[in-house]
Amino acid sequence: MYTIKAPATAAEFVQYYQLRWKILRKPWQQALGTEQDAQESSSIHRMITDEQGNVVAVGRLEKSTSHQGQIRFMAVDDNMQGQGLGQKIINDLEQKASQVGMSEIMLNARESAIGFYQKLGYETEGYSHTLFNDVKHYRMIKHLNRGHLG
């Protein structure tokens, strides 16, 4: 059984950031610490833990404007992909976005994840940027309904 929650303790945040680094930065030889930015303290964080308390999926929502949020740093452990954990993180962040008055979510999806986000109702707006001279990202948008529950 999996539990979705906000990291609350220092130990949980260590595991949370470790998974972000392992999936999103380490494969491109990026230093530990590059998985964090200046918006950490003002963002909404979600993680999924397994029965042993291991963090297996993470994601973050930050406020961009009064009505728009941005989902960033989505990561699912390599051994856990394809089990719906990423969708659970997205659904939870979308619900939270609606609760705080956001009507739209934007994200920059890696080329390999476009299909995943399209299945969840995100529309591709076009090329965004290339990270580490290798990973193409595409801007995607989803309009939320008031009271959206995922």
C-alpha cells in the first residue's frame, strides 16, 4: 500500500530531495543540491511512500500567478514506474491547486513524458527548452475546473 503526503520531517525531506536528484539530475552528472531551487519553501510538495516508508514518487506545485500554478520536479523511482504513482501525485497537486484558487496548471514536460501528461488532460503548447544540452522539454497546459478532484 502507498501513502501520499507532504514531507513533514527533516528525514522525509532528505528522502524527497534524494529521489528528485536520483531521477532528474544524477543521470546527467549534476551535483547533489541542483534538485532544489529558491521556490522550495513557498511550494506545495507531495511524495508517495511505500509500506517500508521509502519515498517512491515526488512532485511539486508552485504558484506562478494568481490563477496559474506550475508543476515541477516530478519523479517516480525507476523500479516503480507504470504503477500510476505519477498520476496520483498529479491528481493530488491539481486538487490542491484548485483549493487555493488556481484555474490553470503549466508544466515543462520532458519529451519522453509528453504522452503521460496528455493522458491526464494536458495540452502541448510547444517547445520550451533543452536541459543539460540533452533533455528537450515542452510547455504543457491544463485548465482546471472549480472543485476539481483529480
